[in-house]
Amino acid sequence: MKLSVIICTYNRDKYIYNVLKSIVENDFPTEKFEIILVNNNSTDKTEAECNRFRTDFPQPVYRYFIEKEQGLSYARNRGIKEATGDILIYVDDDAVVEKEYLQAYYTFFEQHSSAMAAGGPVIPEYETEEPKWMSHFTRPLITSCIYKGKSISEFKRGEYPIGANTAFRKEIFEKIGSFNVDLGRKGNNLMGAEEKDIFDKMHTAGLKYYYLPGAVLHHKISESRLTEDYFNRLTYSIGKSERMRTLAISKGKYTRRIFSEGIKWAASLALCIGYTLMLMPQKGWKLILFRRNVTKGLIEIEN
């Protein structure tokens, strides 16, 4: 069994060398994995940083591609096409992985033949202080953090690994198709849902995917991610992505998603009241702003 570590990048010259370095410094035989770097038309010094990595670390197998079609889903699909491994591991370009990361995925898939995908913990590392408005509910949206304990467990319906740290058996893409190029980020926009789309298809097909505690990734959170503008654009894009994803399935799916939005509003209002009573009104108000922006995107009101 061989691993293909796929990194799709766009204008992350500040981080790309370190994520590559963290992978190659894993406690794992270099002959058992390859690195696939897909540069999605970066305009900064990403290519130079990738070349510096290649010079500093001539092993393992490292292959560099430029994907000219703009969009994360295009880049991810290019990774699938170019990978020669049995297990495809997607690592975000602004992260670092722990030394046991590759071994954890290798051992898991070797021992769990029925598992078609898995994802590990994503631990946020702030470059500045965490803002006071951040809460248990907004933190996963902004940082992509996930932690489900120290035991391997199957994700339940409605739960998914985080795309920043996810692995698939390559064969599943032949069964369910590749990433939807109408979804996901393109350049500087903040669209998403392409990962959720894949896992929904897997669930429908009866394919199992798991939480893997040993595959730990640390996600770098820049100051720009904590601004009001980023928050508003991201949360609006969440709603817009959901509209596109559900309508692509059926009008009924979209209608049910609209109905669930009403339930989410009730929960958000209750949480806002709760945070206010605990003298943390900024956390509660941010949840209301999040819900407002998602709703606007979901029903297509221009942000």
C-alpha cells in the first residue's frame, strides 16, 4: 500500500515550505509515500518556495503540477488524476502535521479494509490572540478545528472529516465521482461544500468514513481570518454553497435545508440569550450575525 499526500495551494508562500517540511520529516519510510503539489495559479512566491523545498529535501518522490483551471475542486481533482498511491491524503497548504501523521493513516487503512475515508484532528494555532467573540460554535467555522477524542470512531450521518486533513481510498472516486467543480473556493472567494458533497455521496452509497485521532494536523490561523470582513464573506459563502449543493441534488433537498435553517435560527437565538446571561454578549451576537449571513446566502440575497 502506498500513500499520496496531495497539497493544493494558492498564494500561500508564507506557509507552503513548512507544510512540505513537516510531511517529509515524518517517522515514515520515504519509499511508501509521494507528495503531489498542485499549484492553482499562485501569483506570489509559492513556486520558489516549492523549489527550495525540493533542493533541501531530495527525498521522497515529489511531483509538482500547475492546475490552470481556477478552483480548489479543480486542483483536488488534478491531485486524484496524478496520484499513484492507494490512499490519497489531502493536507491544507497553511498547516503542519505531527511526526506520526503518515504512519497513523497507513496503519488505519491497512487494518480497516471496510473504511473508505478518514480524517484526523485539526488543531488551530493562532498567529495572534483568539478574539473574544470566538465561541465553541464559531471556532470550527473560522479555524476548521475538530477533535472527537482519543478513540477511532465512525462519523455519524451529518458529521464529516475536515477537508484540511482527510484521506480517501483512491477507488472511491471511481464509484461516486470526483469533487464538484461548481463548489469550493476559487481564487479569493470563500465558497465551500465540495467536501460535504463527497461525504453525502459516500453515505448514500453506504461507504464508511472514520475519525482517526492519531493523524493530527495543526492549522495556522492568520490575523486576516479573524476580521469582520472575512467572517461576513465566509458565512455568506457557507449559505450560498449550501444552496448550490442542495439544488444540484433536488428542489426537495433545498426545501428541507431551508426548513432546517429555521430550526437553526431558534437554536442561535437561544444560544445568544444564554451567552448574554453569562455576560459574554459578543459571543452570542456573533452567532446571530453568522446565522443572518448564512440565511442570506441560502436564499440568494446579495451580501
